[in-house]
Amino acid sequence: MKTFESLREWSAFRREQIQHRMTLGFVPTMGALHDGHLALAHRAQSENDHCLVSIFVNPTQFNNKEDLERYPRTLDKDLALLEGCGVDFVLLPNEHEIYADQNRFEMREKEISRILCGAHRPGHFEGVLTVVLKLLGIARCERCYMGEKDYQQLLLVREMARSFFLSTEIVPCATTRESSGLAMSSRNMRLSDDGRKKAALIYQTLCSAPDAQTAREVLKRNGFEVEYLEEHWGRRLTAAWLEGVRLIDNISLMECVR
């Protein structure tokens, strides 16, 4: 596994790869890796000549400074996991290089980003779309792999790529879940053991409730602070707080018991 900390070094290396027609699958992450991230990397490896994973905790997508400070950082463990699963390249950019323009330029979407997570996290999707656009330009990859757990984010990135005629294909990947049904997330490690067990109710409720309002009431009765629970794009989506941790999940309406 080859690690790059300099964007200039990576760009020179990637130019050589392109000359040799080597295809690249890219997995952008903020670290604190789990099996969900590794599943994305495995798929990228299987569908391309090489796989690149980036680790960058993007400050501009956090509307809450405390949330940014609490975000888990486990770089040594992350690198060991990536090497263990055979990832070819890792990119570790720093904030100074990514935002050399002092974030003067920003990507903004005016419809999908205004609801759900966007309504509750001002500036979040501007930060996400801006950094993803930068990373796609840096990676120069044929395919970028993103999980369906962050479905609104996936939808926005895919639409951005289409709207700006980017050559990169945005590949959606199914949510990886723990045996309890809990969607794997870096934030899960901030839950207590009891909280982690309780958090599995989110997925169970999304699947079993006859409608969104009932699902919301079930979660509230079980001690969750429900930020939203709505249905859009043929999916049932929620964000709910437990033990001070914000958890999101969604399922296709085809999975719901009606």
C-alpha cells in the first residue's frame, strides 16, 4: 500500500497511471473506518485496476464545532485496516492544501439540500459537495463508491456529477449493517454498549412501522430524539439522537411492512 500526503505527488503519480490506462476506483472517507468502508474498498478493487481511499475530516461540513472536535480519529488503525484488505493507495490530504483558496469557492445546490439533513444542519451539504468536487478532481478516478446509508448525500453527489458533466461514475453501494440491523457508522463507537443495542431499534422500526408517523412515535417512546422521519425518493429516512449521538438511516419503501 502506497500512502500520499502531498497532492502534488499524488497528481504526478496519477498522471502516469492514466497514461498506462490504469482505471481507478475511489472511496472518500473521513476515517474511523469500519466494515462498511471496507466493503466499498473491496468493490472498488473488484471493478478497477486499483483502489484509492482518502481520509480527510472535512471541517466545512460540520455546522457544530463540538461535533467536529468529537469526531473519532483513528488513523493508525485505519491504515492497518486498509493495508489488511489490500487497498493500493491512500490519500491523506491536509486542510491547508484542500482549502488553499480559504474556501472562497463553494458548491451549492438549491432543492434537495434544503430538506432532511440540510434543514437541520445549515451549510452541511455545501461543505460536503465542495470537498467531494475537490476530491474527485484530485483523484481523477473512473468510479467513486459511496454508501446508501447517507442517501441524501449520495443523491446530491450523483446529481452534481451529472449536472457538471463529470466523467466519474458515482456508484451506490448498499448499507452495511451489524447483525442487529444497526447501520455501520463511525459515530457508533461513541455509543455505550446499551446504547448500541438500543440503536438497532432505528432499523427495526423503519422496516416494521406501517407509516412514517408511526415510526416516529415508536422511536420517541423508546427514548430517541427524532430530528426527522420522512419518506422521499421511494425511501423512508430518519435522523435520530441517542446518548448525544446523531444517527441516520434509511430503507427502500419496498423493505417496509405495509
